[in-house]
Amino acid sequence: MSLTRNAEATASRTANSRWLELLARVGFIGYGIVHLLFAWLALQIAFGKPAADGDQSGALRTLAAQPLGKFLVVATAVGLLAMAIWQALEAAVGHRAERGKERIWERLASAGRTVVYLYFAWTAFKVFRDAGSNSADQQEALTGRAMESSGGRWLVGLAGLVLAAIGVGLVIYGLIKRFEKHLKTGEMNAKTRQLTRRLGMAGYVSKGVAYGISGLLIILAAVNYDPEKARGLDAALRTLRDQAYGQILLTLVALGIAAFGVFCFLQSRYRKV
């Protein structure tokens, strides 16, 4: 029992570390830059211009190609890793202000964020190591290998279902403004609070739409045994563009993703860390 309390105390002190907080806030800035570049790629797709993969890895490769780009990619990776550590500690011992089921859900959400931030940190590292890699082709190859294994199509379909559910969750999260409980709204003036609310709502809804479509495409790939359709966010954006009024819809999604990027900058300042 005392060992558990000591472990929790150590984790709590680590979570409250000044250095971890600073690195996490740097991570939010890097996360925002990635989403602004992601939005730019989505706009290029909307208007039929050649672009890198329309996802976060494509955005990171675009960033790496700029002057000092590799340094920024590394800084983003370090910041995202710090965010992952912070959320892992929150999942383990955090959210003590909540009680009962509320705390359980918040800790599960932190566990989910840990996975997301670790994935993007690893993606940033891979881009730094090999800026020429193509995530869409890698995902298609991985999906194809998974489908060849026993029960692989079921696993791919389940992954698509989870991704679609995450998309729906992000839309709901944004619409009910759940993100506000994690912000220091008391330190904002009225205009900043209103701007943050609008950016957060637009950002989460737009990301949810993109992830939801991506999940549906992966499910269809599993049902139809067609790995080429399981190409992640890039294919989701291109599929959206090809629909009736798709260019307008994709432009709105791109603007929403850009809004999320700016929202990340505000989180860097006002997020409760």
C-alpha cells in the first residue's frame, strides 16, 4: 500500500514538473504548426493541386523541407513526447478533482491522448530520419499484410470502427465545448474566451469529420478486401473532395483544421498543465 502511495506521489511530482510543463507547452505549439500545414495541404487537395499526403505526416514532411525544418520537426517530436508523458501520468494518477465515473472517463481520455501524442512524436521522428517516406503507401502495405493474416480483415475492420468512433467522439466533444474544462478560462478576457470557444468547436468538429471518413474507408477496405482504400486521412480528404459540393466541404474542413491549429497555440498559453 505504501509502495503504491509512493509511486503515485512520485508520478504526481513528475506531472507537476516545471520542465515537463514547459516542454508540453512547446508541444502544443508544434502540434498547432502541424495542423496549420495539414490544413494547407487539405486546401491544395480541395483545389486539385499536387500536394504531399494530406495528413499530419505529410505536414511534417512539408515542415522538414523548409529552412531549419528538421530542427523544428525534432523540437515538435520532443514537445509531443512531453505531452505524451504528461497525459500518461494524468491517466495513472491525475484528474483528482473529479470523482467516480467522471474521473474514470477523464483518465481513459488521457490514456487515449497518450497514444495519439506518442504516435505523432514517433511520426515526427520517422520524418526526421527519412523525410522521403510516404505514409499512405506504408499504411496500404500494412493493411494489405494484416488482411492476409488469419482474422486480419476483422482486425482492420475493428481498427476502422475505432477510428470512426473517435471521429464521432471528436465532433461531440467540440459541439458540447468539453475542451473548455481543461482551459484556464478565468485568465482569459471575454474576447479571448469567445475566440477560443469558436476555434475549439470548429477544430474538433472538422478533425472528427476527417477521422470519421477515414475510419469508414478502412471499414470498407476490410469488407471489400481492398487495401488501396485504407489510405488514412489523405484518402478521406480526397474522397470528401470527390462528392457533390466536395470542394466547398473540404475547404470548410481545411479551415476548421486550421482553426484547431490556432486553438493549439491558445492551449499552449491557457491549458491546465
